[in-house]
Amino acid sequence: MKKHVAIAMAGLLAVAGLSSCGSDDGGSLVIWHDKTDAVVEVLRKAIEEKLPGEKVEFVKRDSMTDQLKLVGNDPSSCPDMYIFAHDKIGLFATIGILEQLDGLVDPSSYEESVPLALDAMEYQGVNYGVPLYYETTLFLYNRDLVGDKDPSLPSLPKTSEELYSYMKEYTDGRRYGFVEQHSTPYYASAWINGWGGKILHDDGTPGLNDQAVVDSIEYHRKFVDYMPRTSADYATVNTLFLEESADMVIGGPWMIPSALEAGIDIGVAPMPTLPNGKPLSPYSGVQGIQALKIKCRDPERRARIKAVMECFVDPEVQGELALVSGCAPALLDAYEVDGVRDNAIVKAIEEQAATAIPMPSRPEMDIMWSELGYLLTDVNMNGAGVRETADKYQEEALRLIAQMQ
Amino acid sequence: MKKKEGFRRFEREARPWLFASLSLLTILLVVVFPIGHTVYLSFTNMGIYNYYDYSLIGFGNYLDAFSLGSASFLRSLGITILWTALNMALQLVIAYVLAVLLNSPHLRLRKLYKALLMIPWAMPGYVSILLWKNGMFNGQFGYLSKIFSLLGVDVDFLSNDIMAFLSCTVVNLWLALPFMIMIIDGALQSVNRELFESAELDGCNAIKKHLFVAIPSIVPIVSPAVLITLFTTFKQFDIVNLMTISPVGTGAHIETVIVYAYQQAFITGNYGYSGAVATLIFLLVVLSTVFFDPSFRKKGAKHGSR
Amino acid sequence: MAAARTWEGEIARRKAIEKAKTVSKSVFLNAFFIVIAFLTLLPIIYAFGISFGESNSLLSSSLSLFPERWTLENYISLFEDYDILTWFGNTLLLAVSTVVLVLAISIPAAYAFSRFRFHMRGATIRFLIILNAFPSVLSLYSVYTLVRELGLSNSIGGLLLVYVGTMAIFGLYNLKGYFDTIPYEIEEAARMDGCSTFGVIMKILLPLARPALAVTGVMVLIYVWNEYIFAVTFISNPDFYTLASGLYGLQAQESTGSWPVFFAASLVVSAPILLVFMLAQRHMVSGLSAGGVKE
């Protein structure tokens, strides 16, 4: 019996012991990201060239926000740095896991960046990250189906009303004139922002039932009638576009590589203008690199983290990042790098950024994303009345925000 | 002599605990401690504003559950009760009918059918759920959506609350029926055949035969399994979570109370409040276990051989 | 003579009717079960078809379950673009270790609760029943806290501990139920011959309890294979991904989301466990309904 117990105990300990090491070998710095291999390759190369001998491990994470919330204060699990869109900075700063940038990285190295990108890295007056590049959603179209490539094709809609007539005319069971993730807040916000609505005000109060928000959702709803009403997830929109079943889509630059690979002759156009004369204004996301506080305690490690972050503040690196990711670089000098200035996608995003609005990074935004999502699905998919539904979720958002504090 | 007697008594009492020690210690560590810790958190203000420096705040979170968050909390509780009742009823009826038919003497290939019907049980649950979500219900490529659209009907399987609830029920039945069929089938085979025959001689018709002979005689055999299924159904988290919320949300708003508590912790970051909801669920589970489980009623009932 | 003939004829006629009834019943039943089995397997068949089809076959509105042109490209992409073999190895390591450890700690415990009568025995069993009814996802954060405090976060060891602990109650309970059905007299005889308790368990009880051991093992194996929420939440290092967390990620990734590859992965993930299950199915009824579900 004792032998039995001993064997079991030894087994438990052995397996536990065996596998607990290896996750953190102390030596290399760990950077979490959710990027493509091409982006990582550029970053890796930059480190190899500028910091020879430095060991950095890039780890791709699927649900990084949830993970960081769990492990952000656990030195054995958390990364040294992470690269992610700026909109979670407020959350992580509030939780208290982020290291301030001032005192870590010399500001003169990155302050010559696009103002939008610099602003995004800041939360309540404190700087938390080095901006690398930024993205917005784009109005993409299939040049074989619409536009000026061939005179026989219908011309590209310039206003939302033209878009609506186009959808009415060309949408049938097999083909869609225009498709977007109409009930996903990140995408639908372009309509709300363009209309002048704000789902979260700067002071942290929700605005779901503001007149402008309600009006924009009401207006947007008629477009949904000509889109796949119930399945408007990324994979559906992407597949429809790749299969040439959608003439125009709103999608991120990350849609472009797969479309090119599928042989789509892809075009980028300005967002259509709304009846108020303003174009749809999508949210922009700034990809930056942030450092975790707990890993910056050790002065030696801190110095290494600083060096790695600074090595990405380089026009060449950021220019190349922009090209492989289909985004626009943060550093102003990066636009002078060969091939960046005249790159169509970089140019489109840069232009789009003039009307785009950086995603709010306040922690309340998490609640707003989900409440706006409910509001949109109730209205777009289930035919609920905009006003009363907006009131309902506004009230719920207020309650949840109160509960948060 | 007396001392030795005392030692032997001690040994008799201690030996079983020694035998069970590893198992009980693991359970204590992995199951009991987290529950205790969750209860502790429910009395704190842990949330994103007090993530690492939370403090005890008394019953505030419980008051919130019944006042501030009451609409969502009570709604999710209602959905859970409806979910459990509907699924249990459908499961028992369908499983009974299929098991009886499987036992028909006219069915030669019963082993083959039984094996095929068991397959959903063996599939990894999350895989099955995602297969249903993406393969059957997806509005564009889902097979069911294709069938319905050929019939000229556009059905929202997952975005509308009622349809999503029913779709989730279908998936749950798909996942859970094999176990129930197997249990009822096993029980039917152990029922005394003579009971059926004597009922036949008395001229009972088929339905009466089932109601008054077969069912009463299998109830004692299947009731432990039914009880387990009742709790599994109540506890079911994966179906609603994967079908309507993560990784890709579909817009339906049918959180059961378990999903609600999970979301409060991991989406909204209100760990204290989530802990309070979890504790309330735990109390509910304790009460219903004491109420439903026979081993809590037969006081001092002794089983086993010694 | 004539009377006898009609009597025989009557029997033949009745037999024929009886036979016709049997045949029609059998035809009806078989048809019914073929439909039921088809409906049951539909999601799997559909996934099978998609996984072997070209990516554009998804959108075709035809109801055909099989692709027009068969291709292996989705499976190739699965093995080339994703670390599915690593996921598979991790899952296998976890599953086997969990099964071994759960059996190792549950056998002596089940023996104690089955064979000894002692203070607090009944109370402990009832306490375990209540614990088992608690949905572990509700204490997820606290489980994580525990794993972190033990220094096992982000490791296979951490997941292993959680899986063993979660299945320990089931193991104990299922085995105890089966041990209860084995008469004590068999043990006594062995004891007379001078066998120790350890010897009795190893030589007498375990061979007799083989169906219960097999079913307990298979159920634990299925649990580990199927578990995704701990695997997704606790493991942040792709080297330690299990099949569940890998597949979950496959669906979640915006930039790479490809349904045909996802369907291919689903089938690859399910195949081994399906095989184990089929092999163990024979014992399922005796090992489960005789065991775990009975107090």
C-alpha cells in the first residue's frame, strides 16, 4: 500500500516538475503578439541586426486580452512586452500591469510620429507604449465587378445613397453588392462615427441612446436588408469576397493578402459619404509595443526591454512593417523609405486616417463593445425598434459601468 | 491492553483516511480550495479598478446581484431553469422511445444502429458544438440553412433568442441522448421479460404496458443516471458559450446563469460580483442535491458489504 | 379429411400474416433507424465532405454532401501551417498521465470507501456528491490562482493537476460503486491465505473490476481530450497547446479563418478518441451503470 502511494506521489511530482520548467528559461525576452509571420520576421530581423546576441522569443497569442488580465502580474507566465492594438491600454493601465514609457524609452526617439498614433498610446496623461503602425478598415472592392477597370462595369458608388441603390440593383441570392460585418461594433461604428455619434463620451459616460447614434443605426439598418442578415462574421464576409460573391466590402487591411492570393483584383476606394456630407469614419487601431511592469523591476532586464523597444523605433523597420502588414507606419520618417510613399494600401490608410477616429481606450469600452453588439443584433437581425432598444442597452451600460467602479 | 485497544481503534479509524488521502487531498486542493477562494472573492471588491489591491466589502456584491444586476441575473436564472426542464423532458422521452424501439425483436441490426447512435458521445464536445454552429447553423454555408433556403425560408438559427435557444437545445440533445439511450437500453434489458408477457396476457395495450409495467420497473435503475444528467444539463456551459458568444458572437442573448457568472468575471472583470453569483449558484446546487439525491434523504442508510 | 385440410390451411395463412407483419415491422424499423442514424451523423458527414472539398465548395447551394472535386489541400494545410502534431503530443501526454494518476489515487480511496466503515464516511461521500455538482468553470479564476501559487502556471503540469483533481471525484465514485458489487467473501478467502490488503487489491479486486477500470479510464481520457476551457485559459505558450486550444484558436483567428481547414481539423482531432470509444463501448454499460451512477 505504502509503495502504491509512494509511486503515485512520485509520478505526480515527476510529471508536474518536469513540465513546469521550460516555460520560462529566464534568458530570452518574451513578446506576445497576434500578428502574421511576416510581421514577426521583420521584428526579428531588426533585433538580430541591431542587438546581436539578444534572445527574443515571439509568441503568438489568440486571446491576448483575457490572458494578460489573468497573468499580467505573474512573472512566470507573463511576457516582457506585447504588441497589440492600443484600445486595451486603458484597461491594462487601470489594472496596473503596464510600465510607464517615460523613464523607460527616450521620448525623442519616437516623438516624430503621426499624432494620431502618439495620442493613442496615452491614457490619462501617461504614455504607455511605442507606436509601430496603425490601421483602419477600408472600403475594398473587386475591380472585376465594379469600378472603372472596364467601361461595361457599374461605376463605384461615392455616397451611401448610391451604394444603397447599387445594392438594391445587384444583390440577389448568389451575389451581394456590398457586405460588411454589420452587427459587429468595430465595423458598424464607422456609420455611427460618420454621423457624429459617440458610443462612449470622453468622460466615460455611454451614449448609446444619443440622438446621433440612434439616427445612424436607424439609417444603417436599411443596408442590412441587402446583406446576409444573420451571418455577418468575419469568415463569412471574407469568404463571400474571396468567392467573388460580394462586389464591395468594408474590411481590414488583413483581408488583402488572402484576396490577392485568391486572384482577386482588389481596389481600395474612399468610404462613401453619408447624407450629412461626411464619410463613414471607421475606428483606427494603433499597434504599439508595451512593456509589463513586473518584468521591468529588475534593472538588467529593464535595460534589455528598453533596448528592444527602441530598436523598433526605426524608419526602415516601421516602413517594412507597414508594407508587410498592409498598414501605415507611425514614424513620419518611415514614409520616406523606398516603396512606402507610393504603396497604394499605405496611402489609402493614411488618407482614411484623416477621418478615422482612434478607438477609445477607456476600460468602459469593453462594456460598450458588448452592449453595442447587442443593440446592433437586436436591431439588424431581429428587427427591434432602434429607440427603445438603444434606451434599454444604454441603461444596462450605465448599470454595468457603475458596477465596475 | 487498554492502550493497545485504543491504538487499534485509532488504526481502524485512520486507515481508510490514509488510503483515501491522496485522492482527498487532490480534491481538497483542486476543487474545494477554489470554491472557498471564490466565496472569499465574493465578499471583496475585486474588479478592474481594484485588481490586485482588493479588500473585503461585506455583502455588497450579493446586494448588487439582487438589485443592480437583478434583471440580468434573474433572467439568466430563468433561462437556466427553462433550459434544464426542457432538455430533461425531451431527453427522457426521446431516449425512452428510441431505446424501446432498439429492443424490438424485429430489429436484427440493433448493434450497428446502437454503435452509430453512440458516436456523438465520443466526439469531443467542443468540436461537435463548433461543427453544429459552423456546419449546420451558419446562415451562409450551414447545411440546415441551405435546406431551408431551398425551401424558401430564411431561418435565423443563432441570432434570434428563441431560435438560438432551440438550436442550443438540439445540440444538447445530440450530445446527451447517447448516454441516456444507453442507460435506458441497459435498464430495459434487465427488466424481467415475464413482466411484459404477463401484461400482454392481461390484454394491456402497448401504451399501458409501457406506462404501468416497463417505466415503473426501470425507474429505480435509471434514476441515478437521470440525476447525474440533470446536474450536467444544469451545469452545461460549453453549448451556449460556444454557440452564441465565443470565439465569435452571434448576437443572441441567452446566457444561462453559469455563462453569466463566467462573463462577469472574464469579460467585464467583476471578479467579486462574479464570485457572488457563483456562490449563489453553489448554494442552489447544494439545496437541490440535498433535495433530489436519495442518499441525502435515507438518513443513516448503510450500503456495501461491511 | 377436408376439415383437417382447412385447419392446416388456417395455420399456414396465420403464419403468413404473422410473417408479413414481422417483415413490415422490420422494414419500418430499419427505415426509421437508418433515418435516425443519418440525422445523427449529418454534421459529421457534412464536415467530412467540406474538409475534402475545395474552399469554394462551401458556398455552393447544392445539397450534395460530397465535394465535386476531391482534394487533400485542407489536410495538407492543417499539417503544414499548424503545429497539430505538437498539440496532439501534448494532448496524448496529458490524457495518459491523467488516466494513470486518477486511477492510482482513486483505487485505494475507492477501496477505503467501499470496504471500511468509519466515522464521517457517509458525510464525506455526500460532500463529494455536492462538490461534483459544482460547475468548475465558476471557480476558474480561483483555480488559476492556485495553479499560479504552485508555480505551475502556463505548463502541462498545471493542467495535469487540474484535470486529475477534477476527475478524482468521478474516479473515486465510479470505482467505489463497482467495488461495492464485488462480494467481500472473495477477499476474505484470499486474506485467509495470508494476503495483505495491498495484495488483495492488486490480485483479487482489480482483475475483477477490470470493466470499471476500463470505463473510468476511458471517461477520464474523453474528459481530457474534450476539455477546452482550462486548456484555452491556462496555457499561453503555443508549445503547450492541446488539440482543444489549438482548434479553438483556429476558429478564433480573424486573419486565417478558413472553414474547410477547420472542418478537417475537427475530424482529425476526433478520430483517435472515436476509436478508443468504439473499442471500449462493449464495457460501457457494465462499467458505468453498475458503477458510478449507483450509490
